[in-house]
Amino acid sequence: MAGTAITPTRMVLKQLKGRLKTARRGHKLLKDKRDELMRQFMDVVKLNKQLRTRVEEGLTGAFASLQVASAIMSPEMLEQALLYPRQSVELGLKYKNIMSVNVPLYSFQTKNNDPSEIYPYGFAQTSGELDDALEKLAKVFQDMLELAQVEKTMQLLAEEIEKTRRRVNALEYVMIPELEGNIKYIAMKLEENENSTKVRLLKVKEMVLQNAHDFK
């Protein structure tokens, strides 16, 4: 219940009014932050959908070529062809700040830029479908890395949106109404005390006047 543990003084009233002003300002800032996070989140969701479609199409094509290669080549020959990769990849990680949320930025760098390095075998005893499969996998790798980045960004933004939403609700439905109730309670009590004081002063004045009249 509002005001049950509140001392109804003008100093407390002033403090509560200051807290209410701060709470309202914080509520507006948090709502603005929540709305901007939601806008950023929806942009990331759209990008995620586009990337997922590209990755699924790329992997489907690569696996189809690999399946054909597996039908043409023996399992031993296929395993031997892919046993010792020639190309290596170094992954990098940085962070970008979006509305106080640090989201990852992934990057990769190959050992060298020679396109033929993706084929760890000679071409004499392998099928062209295997070449196609590796080429398609190499092309889809960048999209896969970006998709991982986007999905992690979605997760972090969703968590921040939920935390911000809870704070907005706590201010809007708990803290601000409680402060308003306490301010109203103190103002009412102060008014009651002021009226009581006026009544006492009037009575004292009447008594003084009465005593003065009797004295005469």
C-alpha cells in the first residue's frame, strides 16, 4: 500500500518528486532503446533469411555434386583424394557495438589466394563432380560464416530486448505508479496537517481573544 512506510515530510516529498522525474526520463530512454533494438533485430532477421536461403542452396548443390562423385569414385579413392588438404583458413573475431550490445564480426583469411589450392589432389584419377563439390563449398563458406555471425547477433539482440522490456515494464507498472502513489499520499497528509494546524491556530486565537475579553 502506498505510503505505509513513508514519512510525510516536505523533504521526502521533494526527494520522491525528483525520483519520479528521473524514473520517467529513464522510462522514455529505455522505450526508445527497446524500439531501436527491435528495428535492428528485424533488419538482422531479414538478412538471416537471405543468408540461410543462399547457404542451403549452396550446400544442396555441393552435396549433390559430392554424391555423384561418390557414385563414380570408390570410397577409398575419394577418401585418399581428400585426406590431405592443401589450403588452410585463419578465422578472425572482432566486436561491433549495437545499442550497448557487443555483437561478433567474423572474418577469415586463406593461406594463399591461389584458387587451385582448394583441390588437395591431382586431377588424373578424380571426377569433375568432386571438383564442382569443392568449388561450391568454397563459395558458400563466406555465407556460412556470415550466417553464424548473424544468428549470434540475433541471439544477443533478443536477450537485450527482453532485458530492456522487463526494465520498461518494471518502471511503467511498478516503480512509477508506486512513486506517484507515495507522492499523492504525502501531499494529502501534508494538506491534512496544514489544515489541522490552521484549525488549532484559530482555536488558540479564539481562546486568546476570549481570555482578553474576560480580562477586561
